Amino acid sequence: MTILRRISTRLLLGVFVLWGAATLTFLALYVTPGDTALIILGGPDARPTAEAIAQVRQDYLLDEPFIVQYLHYFTQLLQGNLGESYRLRMPVTDAIGQQVGPTAVLAGTAAALALVLTVAIAVLTAQRTPWLRALVSGIEVVLAATPSFIIGFALLIVFSFTLRLVPVGGGDGLVPLILPAFTLALALVGSLSQVLRNELEDVLEQPFVLTARARGMRDLSVRVKHALRHAILPTITMSGFVLAALLGGSVIVETLFSRQGVGGLMLSSVYNKDLPVVLGIVLISAAVYVVVNLIVDILYTLVDPRVVTS
Amino acid sequence: MTAPLIDVRGLSVDFGHKSHATTVVRDLSFEISRGECLALVGESGSGKSVTARSLVGLTGIGSTVRAERLAFDGTDTRNWSDASWRSTRGDRIGFVLQDALSSLDVLRTVGAEIGEPLKLHTTLSRRERTAKVLELLRRVGVPEPELRFGQFPHQLSGGLRQRALIASAIAAEPEFLIADEPTTALDASIASQILRLLETLKGSSTGMLVVSHDLSVVAQIADRIAVMQHGEIVEEGTTEAVLFDPQHPYTKSLIAAVPSPTSRRRRLSAVDATAAVAAPRLPRPDSGSALVVVENVSKSFVGADRVRRTVVDDVSFSVARGATLGIVGESGSGKTTTARILANLENPDSGSVSIDAVSWSSATPAERSRLRRQVQVVYQDPLSSFDPRFTVSRIIGEAVAASGRSSRSERAARVSELLGLVRLGPEHSDRRPIELSGGQRQRVAIARALAAKPTLLVLDEPVSALDVSVQAQVLDLLTDLQDELDLTYVFISHDLGVIFHISDEVLVMKDGRIVEAGAVDDVFSRPSHGYTRGLLDALPHFDSARA
């Protein structure tokens, strides 16, 4: 199968996934109890007039049958219109657009950090003396099992309150990014480096590694130039898990470090039953997920030439 | 007198920690001069590979190497730093492992793999390296080097891959070349080509160490042979001396274990080789009635590139009851597909197969299920056909249950009877496949095939993955079982020596067609087809290797 055919199949599959995500979230929205018109008008406390409620019900097609609402929602969606936030009184795309930058920076930095740390730890500790392996893998288990808000708190206490190396939260630039990015990355490193090290240790037993050593290659080069490429394949496959962890983790981390971002928006929207925004974030997350998996698929064929030809 | 290239005195290698260390190599001494080829021969686990690796300082994690002297070109390497080793490996000592598919990095191009020693040990520019790699590919006999340069190992045939692996080992023009089982995964004629290539590489100023379980392989290129057993050298001498006047019983058994046309009707695995020759097996009675009749069978497949290929092309033959038909051919000759059609695992596009006068295609369902029990298949790699969680008794018990018997105690009795048939003791019945040796696994596979009391066994490369000495035991077992149970065999192998040893009749297949057929003695003494003559020439028989 050619790469192009592979990609187009995946794209079609991705469209199907997006449609599924959109439909499911719409269904969830539809069956959620509570009068949507009241929420739009600011909740029961706002005491809106009956006319206002009737007006809203008409504007938002709330009295129409399910299928009409669904089709309306979908035609809007196809035009790139995610609807309007009940609370913020602005298009959902704008609301998310304002917040997506900081989150992307945070998630991207955390992903890069996690990758570098994972590779470094796995490459340096694979097949080393038992006590070192036991120590490192113990730390990894703790990191993987600890909720990220505890990791975040610990980092804050040590580096902000005690050592006063970085500010507690907020602000622009790179310095305030350090602790949140590490918080997100460390939880990932805990699980990823265990997977990568186990793979590396299997690969380092392979005959071609002996061949490479018998050519006079130094140990580190053998690990990086030969073994790592083989070992990283299963880790690439875990990128779906990584993405989910990054998106989920950013909600907590952004709140903890009082950062701007989609996570904060998601949280406040859920509190305020601002369902169009929640729906928009879910859809965009799904889209990111599809795109990342597509990229991973292409990466896979680049790393392993056998995938394409066989 | 100049110092030998390799000088080893009192070499011992241990694995594990002090208290529970196992000694894999014990007090070994040997020398290799420039221009000389020494062969280390022994079965798996005899310590020969570890010995080879100790010469490049790569015995691995958890190993302890002790020696009175371990010298390369007059320099003692015992206290060499990692850097000294690295500058020697690949530059002055080349190392070729078996099975090039796993010994080359499959994620890198052939060109990158061969060029790596040059990158490490020379100051050549990228362009000069490319030129050198192309020259190396030409030198090891790889056609279209420019095309191969950019390909990946899995895109090359087994023979070409092995050549590429050798090219990478000799890239930096080493003075000493180690080849660990260089031909084990290869067809006979390819293996013979690789051996010839190694021979041409052995220049007057270089030395070579060849490691193999197969005496007939090393007979072709070795000047001297050292026979290893349980980590010790039990016999060492010139190739002529070891092959024609072996002193140690183990050497004698290794020589006797090599199947060949001259070993027919003789036991291969006897401890005392002379007694073995004195006990010839009688030719099997031939009732004349054919058990298997195959008529004009053809089969084609559509490949990954959507081109239809005829894999079996108008094949006809018959097998007499109680006889062994050997089918020999190289990979891709259609012999395995023919076997699958015989066992009805594959339907032919045209033609017919009948067993015991019942044709697969026209059989009633009841006849079919009877035929299925009557025809059993044994494969090369039984490990992949066993459930790894099952014990031996459960693996065989399942087959017993499938053959229609019932009560638990009857089944248990039949399982132990079958284990006895394949010469396995009750102590093996609770083991899992992974805990068995290759030979034991193959015995379990045979026991499982016998559970249904078949009349025909289709044996598809049943001994190809085994050491020569283990192969000898399994071949002997098959011969005994044939007599005891009155079985008919269709025996498929790429190894002409094995085929000639075990068969009464031989089919030679090439590109899906039968190019030669006849009684084994006729085919061996008067081959009519050029292809058969080529196979016979490639057959390693050490009676003539050094004559």
C-alpha cells in the first residue's frame, strides 16, 4: 500500500471519528436536564421575563424536534460555526481561539520535555546495574501514579515557595512556563520511559546490536543510532495516550498555576453549563487527536520502512 | 618466528555471579596464524559462539573472561580498555553473524550498514565511502550494487543479505575475520556460494575463525578444526585428520550425524559410529500399491504486486504405501505448497489429489474427516504451532481428544504412550514448549501428529532448524517410527543430504515444476537434469572436499 493511500484511508476514518464525536456530544447536550433558555439568560437567578424566554426558545430552535435541531447544528458545524457561548456572548471559535495559544504552548513544551526526558532516561538506564534500574523505575512508578496536581504542588513548594527560583504563577515568557510544563511532562515520563526502556533492553539483545558493536561502535552510539529507532516504535504508538494525558492534564495544571488557556475555559464553562463551548472544546480536541494520529502514522512509515512495503 | 595472529591460552568464560556462576567455556587454548582458517565445531550450547565473542571482547553482560593469554597480533587484550577494543573491532577484526536479517539493522539501508565501519574507522568522505561500499558489494558478488545500496535488508534475498553482512564485516579490510554460523539459515546451494566467498576473502595475510555446528560446512574452508563439547576442546587437528581419522567419540558421532546419500539405511545418532555402520537398515517392504496419487496439480497465487504467479505447475506423482518420498528444492520452488495441497490445507486450481483411493475433492464429509486424521503435517518450527501456556501433555492430549477417543484415563494413557513413541520420558509431560530444546519440541510435534494414528505424515522441513547432531536423532526417530507404525512419509527439505538419507524416491522441484523424479540411487548416481547436478555439486560431502 502506498503512503498516499494509507493517509487517505486514515483521513476518511478521521472524518468519521469527528462526526461521531460531534453527534455524541450533541446528544449529551440534548438530554442534559435543565432549561437551556434559562441558562442562556443567565440562570434562574436572573429572573427573565416569559417573553424573553419565549424569544430565546425561538432563536435557538429549542421548540423544534430533535432532528431539526441536530441538522441545524450540523449545517452550522460544516460551515465552521461552533455556535455562540451562552455566557461569554461571543462565538465559540473566538472564545476558544483566545485561549488556545497558551495551552498549545504549554502542551507542546510539555510534550517536548517528556520526549527528551524519556529518551534520555531510557537510553542511559537500559541494561545498567540492577540497583540503578530499580531506583529509576521506582521513581517512574511514583511519577506515573501521582496525580498531576500533587506533582504540581510539590514543584511549587520546592521551587517557588522554598527556593524562590520561579514565580508562583501567571505572567508571560518562558520562566512561568517551566513549572507547569514539568508538571505535565513528569507524569508522562513516568509511564513512557518504562515502556521505552523495556523495549530498548529487548532490542539491545538483538543480533544486529552485536553486529554494530563488533564494528567498533561506542555503546552510546549503538543505543542512539541503532537500538533507539527500533525501541521507539511502540512508544510512538502510545502517542494517543500522551495526547489525552496532555489535554486532560492541562485543565488541572492551568488551574493550579492560574494560567490562561483552554483548560481554564473548559472548567469555567462546565461550571456555568456553557455547553456550546464545552462542545467546541471536545470537537477541537477530537480534531487534534485525529491529526496527531495521522502524523504518527506518517512518522511510523518514516521510522520503519517495512510498514509501507509489506 | 612471528607471533600468531590469535593466541589463546587457558580461556574460561563464566556467566552469573560468583556463587551461582556457570562456566560456559573451560580452559581453552588455540592459535590462529595469518593465512589460516580455524573452525570451531560443536552443538548449540557447547560454548563456541562465546569463544568467538571473547576474541572481540563482546561476551556480554554478566560474563567473566579469564585467560592466561588472550592475544591479538602479539598484544595481550586481557586488560584492554573499551577504547582499545573499539578501535580494533570492525577495523582489524571483522565479525559475521548468522541470519543476516536479524544481524543487520533492518531499519537502515544496506549501504548505510556496510558503510558504518568505514565511518567509524576511516577518514573517508561520504562520497568516497559510497564508492567503497559499491566496490565491496561487487566484491562479495552482489549484482546491481547501485540498486542494493539504497535498499533495506528485508528487500534482499537471504543469500544477498548474507553477502551484504560479510561486506560490512570486511569493509575496513580487517586482518582477522570471525564468521559465526555464516551459512546456517541458507539453502544448500546458497550456503556453498557463501563458503566459496569466505574462502576467497581469506587472503595470505588474514586469519579466519569459522564457528558452526556442521562439520560438513567447515570442511570446505577450514585448515584446522577444533571440536568443542561442553565448553572444552575435545579434539583439534588438521581438517584431514579430524575428518578422516577422528579420535574422540564425540567427533566420530558428529561425523556420523551428517546425512548424505552414503548414509542411507544407517543410523546417524549412534554413540559409536562404527557400530552404526555395521547395523544397516533393511529396505522397507514395498507392497506396490500407491497410498498417495497426485495428478496434474497446479496452483497459482496473486502476490502483493497483484501479479499472478504459478507456484505449483502441473505436478504429478505417487507415493507407495510405507515408502518415503523426498521433495527437494530451494525456497520458492513450490514444495511447501505441494505439501499443503496434499494435506488439503490448500485447494489446487486444477488436478486431483487422492489418498488411499479417495480424492479430496470428491470425498463425502465423513470420508474427509477420516482422511484428515489419516494425513498429518509436521512443520519446521513447532514452537509457533504450540500454545505457549500449554504443557506437553495438554498439547498432545488435545490432539488425542480430537482424534475421537474419550475417557480421561484413556487419554492420559495414550499421551504417555505417544511420548514413549517419540522417546520422551514422563518428566517432559509437564513442561511448556519454551522449556524444551529444539529437538524435544520437534518430538512433541511428531507425537501430536501421531495422536490420530495417521498413515501419511507430511514432514515440511522438520529438521531444518536443528543442529546436525539433534537432526540426526530426529531423523533416526522418524526412520524407527516408520518401521514400527508402518507410516508413509512425504519429506520436504532444501537439504539434499537429508533428502537422500531418508527417501526412497526423490522429486526435485524448481519454479513449481518437477524437474527430476526417480529412485534415490538413480537420481544420485545419474542425475538427468542440470539443476539436480548443480544441487549435487553444492552438496557438502567431506569425503571429496579435501581430496
